Amino acid sequence: MNKLITLKIEMSYGPVMDYIYPAVLCDNDNCVLVDCGYVGSLPKIEKALQCNGLPPKAITHIILTHQDHDHVGAAAAFKQKYPNVLIFASAEEAPYISGSQKSLRLEQAERLQKELPAEQQEFGKTFCRLLRSVEPVPIDRMLSENEVLPFCGGCQVIATPGHTPGHISLYLEAFDTILSGDSMALEQGRPVLANPQFTLDIEKANVSMQRILLHPARRIICYHGGLFEKENV
């Protein structure tokens, strides 16, 4: 029996409190976690899974949509505690997640640090430290555009570059739903680019968001913002 579960996990950065919405795909053979939170969030992920009737050890796969710290931050800790889990990501994002190349987000943050006014310097340094604290994790399988994974009757990989170069989203035909990662976010229920000030290629990001919005799937689960139903446009 196929199930799509959306987790709701509180996260904070300084005084700012927000929520992230990782998803879990369950069928008769697999439980797949899509994105796995920020550094230090493994206990919150475990609790959210348990609250939905899933023991964390039941997770068979983790799909990472891209390299950002709030999506991959707990991946290494999860793998260390549950070593049988297999971790998937796009071929373009894999080197940054596995640590064979320096995170593009960290490179960006270090570059911007030099331009910050004095009153923002400490914030910038703290953010750089946070990015450096992300532990690398090996990628067991690299995914490509239009590949259909055998989860819940078919989980199609959609290339949605822009936020990062190899960002992917996932289309779940059985649920008429797309998991957008950071290719789209919600603000007050409206679709927006996720953190446009940090988006690495704003033009590609806009194209990717439109691709998601124009896709026939009626529902989009945004990692930042939760559920969006297209009839609400």
C-alpha cells in the first residue's frame, strides 16, 4: 500500500523560528525520506517519523534534492546511526554532498562575507561556521533527469536547476504530487522562489519554478511552506 507522509519539523536560526516539510514515501518494500533536515536535527526527524508510526530504522533510502545545509545537514548522522540506508542525489550535486568538492553555498557565503557591512559581519561568520559544520556523506546512487525510481508506483526525477546547479524535484504520479525541494517555496500560501538572495542562478530558478507550476500535477509539497494546491492559484 502506497503512502505519502509529510513531516513538519521546527527549525530555528537565531531568533527566527520556522518549519521544514520533509516527505516520506512508503510502499510494501521501501520507506524513502526526501531531504533530512539541518545539522543536529536527527532527533527531531526520528520523533516526527515515530509520531507518524514509522520507526526510523524503517527508512530504506534518503533522496537529497540538493546540497544546502537544511536539506542534507542530518544525512551523515542518519547514515551513521542507520547504516543500511541508501542515499541518492543528482550526479551534479553528489560531489558537494559527499565532500569531494567544496559546497557552492559555502563558497558563496565566504565571498559575500567580504562585502557585508560591519553590523552583519558576525551573522555572516556564524552562517559560514554553520555551513562548515555539515558532515559529508557518500552518495550510493546518482540520479538523472526523467529517471523513474520504483517507489510508490513510480517516482520521476525532474531536473530543476537554479537554486543550485543540480537541484532535483520529484513527481509522484500515484499521488498527483510534486516534491519541490527548494525549486519553489510558499509565502503566505503563494508560490515564490526559495531564498532568491542565495539562489545561484536566478534565471534558471525562475524557469524551474514555472516548470513545476505548469506540470499537470495538482499538488506541490514545498520543503519551505508545505502543501500548495494549484486550484488555489
